[in-house]
Amino acid sequence: MPIYRQQPKQAMVAKDAVVLLHGLSRSRWSLWRLQRSLRSEYNVINQSYPSRQNSVEELAKLAIEPALALCADAPRIHFVTHSLGGILVRQYLSENTIQNLGKVVMLGPPNQGSELVDTFRSTPLLRSLFDRINGPAGAQLGTGSNSKPQQLGAANFSCGVIAGNRNLNVIYRFLMPKNSDGKVSVASTHIEGLSDHVELPVDHTFMMNDSRVIKATHHFLKHGHF
């Protein structure tokens, strides 16, 4: 009578995690297409946070700490961020260490601040309107030396930036440098210590849905460059 030996079960290999962080005045649904694309290879945490209600310092904790708790067993934890989300990662890492931190991909980050914020906060009336709409964090995103992005220093982690250079807003074309995505200039997306940087013909508001941006994001997460 044949003897059947039970094959040893192969251990399940845990997936790396990717934390998605949306931008100012947006929600997790703005990153839904990116989430759907990444989830075949990663455990994706699409984290929502009240972007218009708190300062950058407060939002960094509110957004990132719950997300980290959801992927504590992941071999590595990566971040993919849009706009303000990238500043939250920089803020958090300026005060905390993530031992199993992987790579960070920032889409349209105001790493040197946004010139548009400077314009809208240049007079008392516009400043009041802007702050009412965008909240404490929005007010911190100017390009002056006292702005939050300017205070956070160089990137000391594997970081790639995808910058858009297509401004679709007719009015903002007169308010922004020529080479911008309508909200953030390409120059302002740079930061010391970047692993790689790429420009694509996309606008700030919808860049996360562009197939070229999604493809570049996948590539950096795998290889550390675009």
C-alpha cells in the first residue's frame, strides 16, 4: 500500500506595505486608482486625514501613526504621497524613526513651498480667505524661510519625486512660474538628498491618476530610481 507523505507547507511571505497620503483639501478617494494599481504587489493603506483642520505637525501624527499601526508586520513600509502628503512624511521623519522604512515617492510635493500660497497670502483679504479654505497646514506651505517645508531639511531616506510641468488653470498661469503643475513649480519640488527626480506633462490636481505617473511610481518602489 503506497505511503503518501504530506508536503511541508511553505511559509507565506508577507508583502511590503505602501501607505498612501493624499494632498490638501483632498480625500483618500483621490488616490483610489493608484491604490488599485499597487494592491496586487503590496498591502496598501490609503490613509485619510483632516487636511484642513490641523497644522502640519499635528497632521503628520494623525495620518502616519494609525497607518503604521496597520502595517506593523510588513517587512518594509513605503510611502506614496501627493502634495501636502509628502510634507507630512518629511515632518514625521524629522522627529521619528521608522526602522523598516522602504522608499518614498512624492507626487507634486511643495518641498520648497508653493508660490501660489505666497500670492494668496500676500494681502489681508486674500490671506483670510485662503486660510479659511485651506486651514492651518495650508498657511504653512509658502516659500519663505519661515514656512514649514523650508524648515525640514534634506531627505535622509530613499526618496523619488515626480513633478508635473503642465498648468491647466488659465488664471494660475499668470500667478505661477512657467514651469509648474499649476500649484507647485518644478523647482519647488526639489529637495537636497533626493534619490531621483522626473518631470512629466501632468497637472497637480489629477497627476496621481495618470498612467505615466503610476508606472513611474511602481518603478521607483521596485528599483529606487525612475
